[in-house]
Amino acid sequence: MALKVKTKIDNDKMYDEEDETTPVSPLGQYLNSSALSLSVYGILEFEVPINDMPISLIQRDFLPANPRFSCIMIDDKKNGVKKWKPVEVDVNDHYFDPKFPEGLSRDEYEECLHNYISKIALEQLPQSKPLWQIHSFKYPTKNGAGSVIFKLHHSLGDGYSIVGALLSCLQRADDPSLPLTLPSRQSSTRPTKTNVSLLKAAARFPFTVMTSLLDFGRAMLRSSIVEDDYTPIRSSSHGVEFRPLAITTMAFRLDHIKKISTNLKVTINDVIAGAIQLGVRMYMDEEEGKSSSSNSTALALFNTRDIHGYKSVSEMLKPKASMPWRNQFAFLHMAMPKLNETHNSLDFVFQTHRTIERLKNNYAAFLTGQFLAVSRKVVGPEATSKLLYNTMKNASMATSNVIGPVEKMALANHPISGLYFTVSGVPQSLTVALVSYVGTLRATIAAEEGFIDPNKLKIFIQKAYDNIFEAAVSSGC
């Protein structure tokens, strides 16, 4: 029997009037266009088999988590703006239970899972239905007794709001009555003397304006005529976003990363981004020596939400936190240090730190947002989406990260041992996605199949991280 839910009900009738629609955020329109269509995949790994997990959980817990899960995106013919329209949802149209051979090893099932993610990544979500799917993988892998894959179109929200909606469906494994909490994103080096900070800010204002204009100018060039060199991580082939993905994951202990960040007085993001860039350069050097000194940039998807201190999931989902993400998203271009110009592994961390701090503290992201707003009004969202597509296509790789909960989670009393995520539809041969969960930082490497060897790249990233840890901690830096 089909499970259906009506999201707008009055006297047992569903509203379908035009005034029940809500506008799609500008970035939501950009990420669901003829030029660009991004989907996010969240994978939950369970400690116990999930054979008895009922499909009714989708109707009871998932759909109410976000009203857009029960909407389709339509074009408003009056003003050309896309809107969310509530519809009746047949849960069976969105739930999938793939079958694989019995008796395989955990490693073989892990490969089956990643191949399955690559397969569904090549399939566009139908625009006639709400833009999500849930896939149940009921086979043991290296890190779990079963897995659930959430495929969500990126137009539904940014990483913060999507994670918040998903976490609202879950509970703390130790005590379901208590809320899940997120780790602090506050910097340990934030200034404490306000008057000194204001004086420093005033003195640096001319420099900030200059760097803002330079970074904004570089971003504009990146969306038009300037592009990276072709290397072992950047394919010259067209339509990379439509090619199969080769996927692998790796994990880092957060307490070890914090030791590095404390010793070097940088952030956790600086440490892991530096390790990834060093590992990628080492991989490039191994594949083609000259390419390790090529012009290559990493495109970081940066969330500009102001998040401080510990927050529970309930706080994340307050109206202010879950409002449409209109100006809470920016691209940061980071020129990857060249291997032959770097004296030691720590230089990758320090250069990453300087770049991120400059880009986070100037007005380039604001200027870019204003430019996109003007472009949308002048040439429309489709043409503006093409600018974002070119910005991604002209860079060598993309990285993205989200913060996960501190406590272990459970779904319907099924404890979750791990989680990771990745993205499809990105016009690049390499993406790295990061998420934290219960003391671990999980990295997912998604690479163009047949062009990049993700397992070999993982070895180099691990080696780069070990080198950084040795230099920063073991040597007493």
C-alpha cells in the first residue's frame, strides 16, 4: 500500500492555490538549472543490521523536517522566478532497496556501495517530484552492518540547513530525550580587547579594501577567461560532471588535528586543507613530475553563517537559522602551493591559513554576492548559473565541509557508527568532502573514474598529514 502525505491540509483538502507557493532562493535557482545541477549524498553507517527499519519513518520523521521535502520546483510564468509548490508525496517513489549478491566480503560490499552511489549520481532527480531519494543498503561494509543513503538536491538548502534537517530525524544514542549538539566553531585566538581590535581594523581598512577588490577581480576572471592548467587532477575532457565517480573515504582523529592546530595557532580547517593540498601535490608529482608546479587552485565552498559556541539541533532549526540561504554561501579560490617552492609540509598549512583568513575577513564574498544579485536581475538566473558553472569548471578541485554532532546518533534505535557525504554534478575531476562525527573527521574523495586513482591519492594525503603531524607535534614545534 502506498504511503502518502499531504502537507497543506484544510478540511481534508490539499491547497494548490498559487499563493501557497514560496520563492526559491537565488542560489537554489542557480544550483538547479540547465547549466548546473548539484546533489548531496549523506551516508549513514549503522552498528547493527537495518533489515527491520520501517519505511514509515520517512513519512513520520523525514518529511516534517523540512517543508521543501514535500515540494516541487516550478516556474512562475508571471515573473520568471522559480517557486516551491507543495504536492502530495508518495514515499514509495522516493525509497529504494537495491539488491546485491549474498556472501560477499565487507570490502566487496564497500565497493558495491560506492559503485552504487556513483550509479545514482549519474541519474538526475525527476523535477516532477520532490528533489530527494533514500536508498537502503542492507549489506555489511568495512565500517557498518548496513547503510542508508540520502540523496538530496542542493537547491533544498546549504550544507548547514540540510544537515540540520537530517539530524532532526535522529536521536542521541545514549539518551534520546537530550538534544544532539555541534562542536564549537569559535577560534581560540579571537581578540578580547575590543578597542584594540577596532583600532587594528581601522588601520587595516585600506589594505582590506584593496585585497577585497583584487580577490573579487580574480573571482570574476575565474568565471570567464582564466582557468587552471590541465594536470593529473584536472581533465581536459568536457562534461566531467556526467562521468562516473570513483569514491573512497578516510578518517582522521580530531584530537590529533587539534594538537596540530594548537601548536601552530591555526584552525582545524587550515590543518586538514593544508594536508589535502600537500597530498594532492605529492600525487601530481608522482603521476607527472612537472605538474606539481603547475598553476592549480582549490575551490572551497564556504558557509558565511555566523555560528559561535555549542548549538543543539533544535537551535539550528529555529526560524532564523533555517531561513532561505540567500547570502550565506561563497566560493573561496585558494592557489595551491607549488611543491617545488615549499620548504616543508607546514608551509602548506600556514599558506592555507593566511589565504582563508584574508578571504574570510575582506569584502570579496560580499561583492561576489552583490554581483550575482545584479546579474540575476539583468540576465536572469540561468545565465548567472552559467557563471557559477564556469567558476567551478576553471578550478582544479573543490572542497566542502560540514560540522556533525559530538554525540553518537541513532535512527529508530539503530546506533550509527559513522557518516560521510559527497556531492555530484560538480564540473571537476576531484572533490573532497569533510564531516566531523564523535571525535572523527571523515573525508570522502570523489574522483573522475579512470582518470584519478582515489585510493592512491588517499595514500598521499595520509602521508602528507603524517608529515604535518610529525613536524608540528612529534618534533615539539
